[in-house]
Amino acid sequence: MPKMKSNRAAKKRFRLTGTGKVKRNKAYKSHMLSCKTTKRKRGLRKSSLLTKGDAAKAKKAIAA
């Protein structure tokens, strides 16, 4: 049986923390930035963690 392949798109979007949680970057930070407030853009810079259910799916996609 051949090796399982990881989902390359997921691999680029998510990272695992030291404790095994899944880290992600926030959306809506790529274009049309002139109409967004500075405060909103500053908040979008920070990364956040995936929720429990989504994290399980992402871990499966990353690991292979």
C-alpha cells in the first residue's frame, strides 16, 4: 500500500503548537484594505486557534 499524502493546502495554512493545538491565520487581510479600519486590520494580524472539531479535521489533513 502506498504512503498516505498530506493535504498540501492544509499544510500551508495550519501549524501545530507545542501542545498539539492547531494555529491559523485570520482571513480578510489580503485586499480591499483601504476601507477597513486600522483597528480591524491590526486585529487580523494576530493568529488564532482552531476550534476543537475543526482542529481534528485539520490534524488529519496535515499528518501523513
